Amino acid sequence: MYDVGNYAIASTNLDFYRNLAPADSKYYSSAQWGKLASEILQQNWDEAMEELERLKDNISAALHLTYSEVLVQRAWLIHWGLFVYFNHPQGRDSIIDVFLHQKPYLKRCTDNVSSYPQIHYDSGCHQQEAKGWYQRTHQ
């Protein structure tokens, strides 16, 4: 239903799945993300905000995820959360709370910003290496 744009039906079906499946199920997390996306695409901002909070709690409590998987999940939560925070009436207050007062998300934002110069430097080094290789092989 999600693929053909029936987001209301997809949202309902995902709710049914989440009610029946155990929280440590292989697809439970995917159902949560799908539910959030469905609510965003329907512009149901109250439901999307609730789903965002559930996802945040489940990411924090997920014992089966590695540290890097948790970081990826938090980055995606920040990404999708921006749609909700900028459209929900109390979203601006919530975004300040998440980014400035909840340490895991503040750290995730600063990790991304502080890694930019290293990534930029590394790509510049690789470009110089590639340029040198091309000049040596095509003389």
C-alpha cells in the first residue's frame, strides 16, 4: 500500500503489524520507520510527533544494535524529524529540546560537523593521488 501512495492504509497495516509482532522482531524497526513516513506523507503532524518519540525511545533502548547502527538510526531520526519539527505547532520547541538538551543527538550533530574537514581533506588527497596516477599512465 505504501508503494502506491495509500499511506492511510499503510499506516493502519503497520499499526496492526506492530501490535502483533514482538519489539525485537527483525522487521519491527522497519514498521516503525514506515509508520513515521506514512504519517509525514499524510501530514498528520500530531501522529508523526508521537511516532518520532516512540522511535527515539526504541533506538535508545535497542540492545540488539551495534554502536554504529545506533548512530545511523539517530542520524536518520534527525533527518526525518526535521519534517515533523518544522511542521508541528510545538515542533520548534521540541527541536531545541532534542538538539540542545539530549546528549546523544547533540553528539550526533557535532560528530557530523567535526568529521567534515577530515572527509574534505581525505577526498582532496585522493584527488591528488588520482591526478598523479593519470599523469603517470597517460604521458
